[in-house]
Amino acid sequence: MSSALPLTPARERIVLWLLALTQFTVIMDFMVMMPLAPQLMRAFAIEPAAVSGAVSAYAWCAGISGLAAAMYIDRYDRKKLLLVVFALFTLSNLACAAAPNFHVLVLSRAFAGLSGGILGAIVMAIIGDLIPANRRGAATGIVMTSFSMASVLGVPTGVMLAAHYGWASPFYILVICSLPILLLAARVLPALDSHLPNNTPLSAVLPNLLALYKKREHLKAFLLSVVNMMTGMMVIPFISPVLVNNVGLQPAEITYVYLAGGLATFFTARRIGTWSDRYGAQKVYRIVSLLFILPVLFITHMPVLPLVGVMLFFPFFMVLASGRNIPMQALMTTVPEPARRGAFLSANAAIQQVGTGVGALLGGLTLHTQASGHIAGYGLNGWIAAGLALLTVLWVGQVRGAAPVAAPVEVKAA
């Protein structure tokens, strides 16, 4: 069994940005469904709840695949596993693009969930294997700029292409983008098999999986993950149809809204990751989650505003919505022992997808389209999301790592 050699600083940066590009395709694939909601509603004559159903199909299947992956993810070289799963994810996007009707699209989204749902866990496991615990916040911040890239480049481009060439065009773009990333990953990533057990019998795999869910420290972390995801998904999937139907924006103008938000997160993601290392992941998570409540309540009770007004507000929402996940993900890499990190993060990814699916499903159930075209019930979603965010602030202190994280170095004045 070979193990990866220590990375030089230059190669470490290349690997982290490669992981960010991988995450970019996964996040764009998930995010682009939301601003495409108005076009999908018109193309297939469906309600907002149906769009949330497609989002939920991805989430539920991603949860199932994450749960299954927890049984095998630590038994393989993480590089090889990443390449295989990413190839399947690329095929799933081709299936989405070629879907002739909404039912086939939902099935294709389920396929995307089965493959893309565990990519995030593999990426975080690689970070946990390669990066020391006291620098994982900064490393996670770099990888989480994938959210910014998806918001700045991917989603606006996808929405604009969809407005001119049809809703399927963003998925074709994803396929084209994924192929060179796949080839680059095969060339750049080192072997990642130092975590492999020596002689773990196959009969012990299922008991080991069940043991993940019996450990008290793991259950506390899983609860934080599921509620954290539910918080955002009560609101995020319905932003685009609400901006179009309630606020009065045109579908093509959603591009500029996400562009403004994504540009802001591009500058803040790494900063939040650095703060997480310096001041502690729990403290930074609490602060960002508390601040997140304010834009959640505003966006779910937004009055009619011009495009410029929405563009000025949306960066606050995007920065705090994405910023919550950076310290949380860094914290999650410290919870399990290194030999079980991949299994734990896969199980955690499954739990997160459950939260995503439940949040999107419940959020869709509270909404209905009135005869005037106005979408009612969004304000209630905002209050529920605010309450869930407050719950995570209170609970995050219960989540602790398996080993102590290096304390920040204090510089004392002479």
C-alpha cells in the first residue's frame, strides 16, 4: 500500500483549486435548478412545488448514495473513487440535458444525486487527509470558493444561456466543463490510500456503519448538519420564482442578481475560512448564522424593488448563506478519527442531503400560486428558517472534535 507524499505548498494550492473546480460543477449542477425554476415552470406547465420536488429527488438520492458510500468510501484510494464518481456525475448531466419531459428530468436529477451526492464528502475527506487540522478552515475556504465561482460564472451563464437557447443548455455546459476537470484530476491528484485499513473484513462493514450512528459525538454533528441544511433550503430553491412572480423581475435579470451575490462570496469565502482557523469554527459559525437571520427575513418579505435594489441586497444573503457552511465543514473534518473520516463524512453528506430534501419539500408545501401569479406563503418559510438558524447557533457548541485542534497562536507584546 502506497501513501501520498507530503505536498509542497505550490502543489497543495493546485490540488485545493482542483477540488474547488470539482465542487464548482457539483454546486452549479445543484444551484442552477433554482434560478431555472421560472423557465421550467413555463416549459413543463408545473407549479413551484414540482420544481422543489425535482430538487428533493436529487437530495433524497444523494442522501441514499451518501449512506451507501459510508460503507465503502474508506476501502478505496480516494483519488480513484473521485475519478469514477465524477465520471458518473458527468453522465448524469448529459442525461438531464437530453431529458424530453419533466418526468425524465426528475429521474435524471435522481441519477445526478446518486453520483454527485458523495463528491462533496470525497472532497472533504481528501482535505482531511492532506491538510493539518489547524489549516483546514483556510483550505475549506479555498474549496468553498466553488460556491462563488458557481454563482459568478456558472449560474449566471447558465441562466442567460437558458433564456436564449432553452433550459437544457446549462447542463450541456456542465458536461463540457467537467471533461477537462476529470482529466486534470487524473494527472494532478496524488495517490490517497494511506487511510486504508490493513485487513478489515467485508462482514465488518455494516456493523462499522451502524457504529457511526451510535456514537454520541457523531449524532450531535449529524443533527447540526441536517438542521443547517434545512434552514437554507426552506428559502433558497424559491428565490428565483418569487423574484419573478412577486418582485417583478424578468427571468433573464436573475442572472445579474446571482452575479452580484457570487462576486461578494468570492471575496469573503477565504476570509471566513481564515477566521475559522484563527477564532475557532464554532464561534465563527455562531456569528455568521445569527447575522444570516436578517437577510432571510428580508428576502422572504421583500417588497417590490427595482433590479438595482435586489442586486444591492443579494450579496448580504449570499455571503451569509454560504459563509455558514465554511466553519461547519471545517468542524466536521475534526469530529471522526482519521481512519473513519471518509465514512463519517459520507454519512454526514447523506444527513445533509436529507436536510436538503426535507427543507425543499416542506418549503414547497407552504407555497401556492394565486390567480394573479403571486406566490403566497414565502414569509412563513422565512420565520421557520430563522428559528432553525437560531437552533443551530445554540447547538453548535455540542459538536466537538475527536482530537484537540491546535489553538491559535497569540502574539504578546513585549
